[in-house]
Amino acid sequence: MTILAEPEVRATPKAKVNRLGLEQSVYRGSKTTLCAGCGHNSISERVIDAFFEMGVDPYHVAKFSGIGCSSKSPAYFLEPSHGFNTVHGRMPAVATGAALGNRNLMILGVSGDGDTASIGMGQFVHLMRRNLPMIYIIEDNGVYGLTKGQFSATADYGSKLKTGVINNLPAIDTCAMAIDLGATFVARAFSGDKKQLSTILKAAISHRGMAMLDIISPCVTFNDHEGSTKSYDYVKEHEEKLGDLGFVPFFDEIVVEYAEGTTKEVELHDGSRLVLSKLPQDYNPSRKFDALRLLSGAHEKGEVLTGVLYVNPSAPDFIQLLNIVDEPLATLPEGRVRPSRAAFDEIMEEWR
Ligand SMILES: Cc1ncc(C[n+]2csc(CCOP(=O)(O)OP(=O)(O)O)c2C)c(N)n1
Ligand code: SF4
Ligand SMILES: [Mg+2]
């Protein structure tokens, strides 16, 4: 008689879940159609990680973008979230409307350097000064990638296109502008620096107010060659980090060690802590002037200063300033948003 061996019972490894019980796959999106190696793809991966790890409810996120390769990115992450791909440079107006219409949504905007600093500049500046609670990401490659690589307004003076054309116009620094105008969390990162970018994204998720992140994101097709100051090689060689970052989410008990005397702790709106270390001695992330001085100094040296440059967790955001009701406007019944006949007549009477 043949004795059959017992089938081997193997436990299937359980997928890791976050504090909402969701697997990371829920935070993914469609397969990317961007070029292989595009910095924008790395940013999408970090967004997936950060939203998963922070346990953000993807059903309460609304993604907005303009037009460009970068603006296509929201299709590649957070599939269950609301999404609105707007007109070129007009994302801020649409995102503002959504934020006011439903204050319970977490607003995430993704733009490009062309979408923000050229056609969208008028909308960008007002968005920053309003301190709208949202995360605004610029995937910054110094070119209009989607339209075949013309210089954008963030291209550095003297940088060279693949065609040999030299940029003879000064660059716009979106971080310096955002700090000056009133954004309350401003950072610069590099798409290839996984650890730093994840930390900055997680801190931005915890901030209440405008979190503006300029992420240098090389365009491997039109702007990753010798002579470009936004290529992988150039940024890797010239990146100057503004301290190492450690972020401790409020629901996680990770203990991070920092060298004595070289740390600066910032309490964010929700009580999470952002710890910056190895800062220059006189650096304080709550002082606008210091951030602007450092940015300007790095720029003069041809360096890319990365890190959280400025944080102000106590400034009122646009929704608080408008003093609108606590419930999302979108859920108010008609009886509360439409004046009664008598109230309407009274108003009209005042104008007689
Ligand atoms: C009103 C309008 N003007 C011009 C264009 C052409 N256009 C499409 S994308 C783009 C620039 C995109 O550059 P950027 O925002 O830097 O995105 P990237 O592709 O580099 O990620 C331009 C000029 C357009 N689509 N609509
Ligand atoms: S053209 Fe440039 S920006 Fe657009 S997907 Fe390709 S590498 Fe990315
Ligand atoms: Mg671009």
C-alpha cells in the first residue's frame, strides 16, 4: 500500500495593513504611461508610500492637476480618491472651490514647473497667499516635458537644452515665492532621494495650511544630459541638504535619535512632530528671512538646497479666515443655503 505524503500546509503571508486596515495596493493607481525613469514616477511611488503609511483615508482625498506629464501623475496613485484634471495652469481655482465646498476633503494638487511658473503663475500666487489647506506639489524638471522639452521659467540661468539652446533668463524660485507670499509649509526635495522625500511628504500630510513642495524631478527624455542643471547627475553632485529629517507620526511610537544641540523641533497642527537636524547653527525654520537668505545663498553657489525651509503651524488657513460653517457646504440642505422668500424680500427692500 502506498502512503501518500500529507500536503504541505503553508501559511500565506498576510499583506501589511495600515491603521485603517487598508493594504498598500489600495493607494496605487493605473499603470504609468510616463517615460521609464522619469522622476515623476518616483514621486508617485513616494506619494503611495506616504499616504499608506500615514493611514490617510483615500476616499476623503481629492486630487487636482493641470496639464503636463506631471499633471498626468495623479492617475497613477490613490485610485479610490476623487480626481480632477483641470485646464493648463488653472488647477488652483478648481482646488480652492473644492476645498471650500467640502472642508472634510484632503486636497492634493500636482503641477509642473510650466503649469505653475508660466501659464499658472497668476493663480499660484493667490493660492499661496490664501494659505489654503492643501498639499501642492510641483514636479520640477525645468522644461515643458509634454510639449517636447522647451525651457520653463524654473530653468536655471545658463543651463543648456538638448538642442544646444542656452537659457539666458533668470530662474523663478517657487519656494522663495511661496514663503514670501504666505504659504505655511515650504520644502524642496529631489525625486531620487527616497528617504527625505517620504519624510517631507508625511510632514506635509500633517500640516494644516498650504504645504508647497517643489520636487526636483529630472525629465530623462528632454532634460537629463550634460549642461542641464536639473539632470540626475547635476543634482546629485550639487545637492546641499538642509539637515537630516526625522518625522514621528502621531500614531506611531518610533523613537528617532538626534545629535545633541543640532536639532530644531516644530510642532505641526495635529500635534505631530517634525524634527530637523544638523541645521546651520543660526537656522530656525519659523523665520522667513533665514529661509530666503539660505535659498538665495545656495542659488548663488549653484546648489540645490533641500529640506523643509519654512514652517508656520499657527497662521489661520483660508477656511478659518472665511469663517464658514463646520459642515461641508456640499452637504447642507436647500433650506440652509437658500434664503426664504421673506429674507429675500427684506434684502431687496434694502436696495429700493
Ligand atoms: C492653454 C494651454 N496652453 C498650452 C498648452 C500646451 N502645453 C501642454 S503641457 C505644457 C507644459 C507642461 O510643462 P510642465 O507643467 O512643466 O509639465 P511637464 O510635462 O514638464 O511635467 C504646455 C505648454 C496647453 N495644453 N494648454
Ligand atoms: S517627457 Fe520627460 S517629463 Fe515627460 S514623461 Fe518623459 S521623462 Fe517624464
Ligand atoms: Mg516641467
